[in-house]
Amino acid sequence: MFSVLSYGRLVARAVLGGLSQTDSRDYSLVTASCGFGKDFRKGILKKGMCYGDDACFVARHRSADVLGVADGVGGWRDYGVDPSQFSGTLMRTCERLVKEGRFIPSNPVGILTTSYFELLQNKVPLLGSSTACIVVLDRQSHQLHTANLGDSGFLVVRGGEVVHRSDEQQHYFNTPFQLSIAPPEAEGAVLSDSPEAADSSSFDVQLGDIILTATDGLFDNMPDYMILQELKKLKNTNYESVQQTARSIAEQAHVLAYDPNYMSPFAQFACDNGLNVRGGKPDDITVLLSIVAEYTD
């Protein structure tokens, strides 16, 4: 029979053993971007961090790595408004807030909310709409905090399988949730969602986890199994390898988008909604590919 003292020693060893297995290292994201504008077929079109009407950012702060994508709503072009101005300004504002430390890693919705209200108060008139997805890696807690509004999104891949992902938000077919700024005479007539409506989540990540953040131009043209096949090519955490894989994914999605005989995820979704559609979906494509690594200052 164990004595009380012997039992206490066993418990102490178990506790100390568990503590010794806790990973005290800070984590970071090694991230590369790649994309295509819808109307640019022969190669990569990159102006700042925009691909067509899509926009993105990657920012580093001492407490977290933060990245985001936004997809400007192309319908504004019919009214003489450049859709990339809204998505680009939104992402640049998010990036600035992160670099200034004006955010809480566990609250990515807050980044989106503060940025959106800055746009509303902008002295220079800005019109437009966009979806948005913000991903934050807290270095110390090793938690991935996310906020997704609309049909952009992210995947977390571990061991070749999707272990966590965003939920798409649609009002109805091909009409995603979106942030909007409309002219006064059109307020109420333009679809506009609150940033607080974004779907948020927290997830514990591990070293080597792969995080793919992208606009719908990727997900509408590549199903999970194709994405996972491409991610198998990512063999290490160096930037060049991540960049090469991001480019491979974006290029394949771009080719499929213009294949009239391909039954794309978008076409399948359209058929599910009673529409006779086949082929890829020509669209702007933005891919941010990240891998979780040990933080090095």
C-alpha cells in the first residue's frame, strides 16, 4: 500500500512531467502571397498587396503575426467605382493598426471593426464593399484567432488533413456577407453587414501546421483534395518553399477558373441552387500560405 508521502511524490512527478512538456517557445508564421487579377491571364499581376479587386496584408507585431484578405465587390464598377479601393484601403488600415499595436490578439473582430469605422469616418469619400478574413497567431499562447465575414476564408492543415476551417457566410447564392459604404442616397438599398457579424474562432496550433488564407477565387475553383495535394509539396518552413507552393496553388486555381468543361466547386454549388452551370469561375485569386514555425526575432 502506498503511503501518503509516496503518493504525494508520484503526483508531484506527474505534475512536473506535464509542465516540462509544455512548449514555452514563441511561435510565428512564415507567410508568402501569390495571386492573379481576373483580367490578367498571362502571369502574376501584383500592385502593392492587391490582385485585381482583391487585397491582402501580412503584418508582424511583437505579440502576434496577423494577416488578412479582402475581396472587393465588382458590381460597384457599374457605378463608376473602383472596387479595389475599398478592399485595399480596408486591408491597409488593418495592417497599420497591427503595426501600431492597436489590437488584442484574441480579438480579430476588433481589428476589422476599428478599421471599418475608420473608413466610415474618412475625410476622403470612399465607396464600395468587400468580404474580409483576419487571421491572428498569438505567439505565446499558440492560439490562432480568426474572424471571417463572407466567402473568403482559411484552412488549417495538419498531417495532410484539414483540422480547422472558416465557415462561409452567404445571404443567398453568390451573395456573401460584406462590409459596405454607400452614398447617402443609397443607404439601405446596398447590402451591408456589421463587422461584428463575422464568424470568429480560436484554435490551438502546433509547429508545422499549415494555414491557407484565401479569397473565394481559390475556393470556388479548387476543392479541398486538390489543395491538399499541392500542400504535400511543402517540405520545410523556409520562405522560398512556402512561396513556391503558394504560387503553385494560385496558378492551378487560375487555370481551372478558365476551363469551360471543369466541374468546379462553384458550378456544383450553383447546380445545388437550381442553376445549370459548368466550368470554372473566372475571378480574382489571392492566396496567403503560412506555416507555423518557431519565432526568431
